[in-house]
Amino acid sequence: MTTRSVSALGVLATWLLIDLWRVWTPSLITLFGRAAQTPAEVMGAYALLVMAVPLVIVAFLRRRLARWAGWMLLAAFVVRIALAINPEGGDIQLYGSSVGVVLAFGALCLCAGSLGRALVPSVLLGVAVSASTHALLGTFGAVWRRDGWDVALLIVQAVLVVVAMRGAARARDAPVAARTALRCRRCC
């Protein structure tokens, strides 16, 4: 398996996940929570469900992890585009961003299954890229913008997703054992 292609998927999955979180978290509070009418326990259960579904999906996948990660990342990017096109917000924003978070987090989990500890630099780079783009846009999230900067960012993300998908299509299976994460480099 080409580690670089799966690492690139990890960077993009992290970047896209953070972008989708910027839509999902306010939607969870405002739309799902109905401005403090919904009990906190119900909102927490919904948030837990959204974050647990990718782990359940990943538990059933054993082969072609990088390819599945690529397809989930592509689907999350399509959701990101749909959210950018949707001017109304509402249920489409809430449930669309929920699906996007599930897909992006699932892609990140699949990358972790392929890379193990080698995913850590990818996640850190994804966070750095997300923070940099957020800062360059004046801390006004790209997911909320309706201007040329949003379109430019979507084009850059689209090109990077296509490049990462091509690399993931060539990746071979080499899943990391679960015990790898528990090993200490000094004594094992």
C-alpha cells in the first residue's frame, strides 16, 4: 500500500471533517435543539449516534480500507458541496451535515485502520490546513461563505480529493493490527 496516498486521504478527511463540524455543531444546537427546547440528553444522544455510526461501519469493513476511505471522503465532499448550495438551512443543513460528519469521520477511521500511528502527522497537517484556511478567510468559515473564496476552496478541495482517490485506488490492503497502537517504541 502506498502510505502517501492514504496519508493524503487522512489530511483531507481531517480538513473536511473540521469544515463539516463547523456546520454540524451550530445546527445541532440550533436546529436539533430547537433553541433550548430539546433536552440536553437527547441532543447528546444524537451527537453520540452521529459519532458512533462510523465506528460501526468501520467494524464491518476488513478489506480495501483505503478504497472505502476514498469513496467515503468523496461522498463527504459531495455533501459539503450540497451544503454550500443549500441557501435555506433547516433540516437539510442539520441532516446533511450529520451525514457529512459520519462519512468524513468514517474515512478518517478507515485511514487509521490502514496507517496506525502513521496517521497522526496526517491529522495534525489536516488540522493545520483547516486552521490556515479558516484564518485566511478572516475566521468566517468557508462553509458559510457564498462568494468566490468558497468556490476557490471547493475547487482546491475537489482537485485534492480526486488526486487522493486515484492514489487510494492503487493502494493495497495492509491493515494494522489493533495491538500496534498499544506498543511502546522503547520496549517493544
